[in-house]
Amino acid sequence: MTRIGRHDGGYDSLLAECTAVAVRDLDPERLGAVFMASFAPRELAGVADPAAALRAQLASRVPGDPPAVFGPFKTGGEALYHAIEHCENAGGDVLVLGCEKMTHVDAGTAAGLLAPRVSDDVEKAHGATLPTLAALATRAYAATHRIPESAFDEVAVKNHAHAVHNPLAHFRRAVTADEVRASPLVADPLRRHHCAPMSDGAAACVLSADPGPGALRLRGRARGLDAPRFHEREHPDRFHAATVASRAAYAAARRGPREIDVVEIHDAFAPFELMNLESMGFYEFGHAWRALARGELAVGGRVAVNPSGGMKARGHPIGVCGLTSLAEVYLQLTGAAGARQQPNARTALIQSAGGVSRDTYVFILEAAA
């Protein structure tokens, strides 16, 4: 994974930096396919064909004919899900790589560019953007379950505290609850410090049907879907897609939420961390904020949630998320996460979601025996 944050170079330079490291130890004879993730390269970076850009990078670094490139998929989680399916069916090794360049665009422009991708024409006509839809979900959640808004501040405080110890994070600075409450309003009740930043970054992983020593083992994966239009959801205060995906992943892994040590969860907006934890069965609805207050969600607690700093502080290069979480989980399950290491971490869950959780991918991984 590259450093997440603001990069002076363009999309191609990020892609080159990540590709160079990703292919360094690959056996080109085993590399059967490449899956790529990039949410909006044309809109944000003017890159009309990111797959062609990746093929060019591979051609200069991998001997012989470059493998087929599939994608780009919208998120790293989506690319990872389909790459695993390919690896299981075809064997060999599969490279999964995500890249996004966002920080050169101001927030207002980015919201306009991305709106068509996070809402349909009906919602867009009513001014729906990702922050406004997230605010509607947050309002419904807080009202239904009587969640104090101060709980959302504490999510941001925790994740910034974790990111202080992450050398690749976008923000390595602690924040106080007072700073969160004093930050500018974005979409009521969400303030700037409740929202993940726009970030540049790239990340990659190698999948193998025959992994070597030290590799993580995939125990379960699943996908869940919800109504494409937010106003058509039966329960706007919860994430149905996360519930469907996590239940199927638990069943495949033969593991339950009580057996998970580390969670890298979708927190593009701070309240989403609590909502997703509850939707995935870690806590009853309306109870995760109390666990947060008790310290259960911090490193060293019952389950370390977003020890990387999450999207909120590690950063949010949209199409790379999921792979950034996988990079953190690899460090956690191999005992290499340093000052943010969750003690005795053996099992981890990754959630990668799109938009206001219209689709969710869940992966459960374990440390090598």
C-alpha cells in the first residue's frame, strides 16, 4: 500500500509506485489474471482507460505477455470478491490492485462528479449526494435508537487516535470531541470531522490457490445488496446489505462475531461504524455506542475496530478501500502492526461497501496456522 493522503504526482505515478512493489516477488508464470479497482478515474483524474494504464505498467515489469486485466471495479472489496472467485476456479495467482487520485479536486466539485454514481436520477434530481444520503441515514438511526450525537464524535476521536500510529495514514493527528463538534457542518448532523477525507492512494494484494508460508487464509466471503434507492429501504436506520453479507460469511467461515479479533469496517461517515457493527451482529441495535464508551472498540479492547484509523483517518481513496483494509488486516494477523497491534489477533473481518451501503462485501480471514 502506498501512503494514503495527498500525492503531488498524478494517477499514473501512483499506479506505477504500487505496481512496482506488487509484482516484485511475483512468479510471472503463475500470474493468471489481474483485477483492478478504481471508482471514478475518468471523472476525477481524466483517465479514460485505467485498465490500459495498468496493462502498460505490467508490460514493462512482467516478462512475457501481460495477463488479462479485469475491471475497473468500483471498490477494492468488489474487485477482491471477483478475484477470489476467479482464483478458486482457475487456480494460479491473481493480482488485485486499486488506485485513486482525488485530492486535486475540491470537495464541492467532487460531490457533483460523484453524485451520479451514488444515487439514481430520481434522488439526484432532489439534490442527493453521498453526504446528504448519509445524513438521512444518521438521522433515522439516532432517532430510532436514541443515540446521542456525541457518540459519533467519539468514533472520530478513536479512529484518529489509532491513525497516529499508522505511518501510511492520511491524518496522523489526534482530535478531541470538542474539535469534532466545532468543525464545519456538512449535512446535518454530520460535520467535517465525521466525514472521511478525499484521499489519493493505491494498494494491492496477491491471491493464491496454493499460498506459501505466512499467508493469510480466507475462511469466508459474501456479498449483500439493498434497495438501490435510499427512500425504498424498509429500515433506513440500518444496513440490510451488511446483515446479509455478514451472515453468509459467518456461515461459510463457521465463525461468529464473538470470535472476531479485528474489524476493518466501512466508516466513510463516523456513524456508519456503529451502524455497520450492529447490522453485522457485533452488538444489538442501539448498543454499539455504549461499547465504544467502555473502550471495547479500541485497540486492546474486546474487538479492535478500524485499528488503521479507518476511512475517517487512514483515508478514503474510494476505489482502493477494501484493499487498504486488507493491508491492515495482514499486519494485524501477522503481528506486525506495531503500536496499534491488537493482542493475540487470529481472526479478522473486512467490510467493503459502496455508497450508503447499497452493496456490501464481507471477508473473514485467519492467520496462518
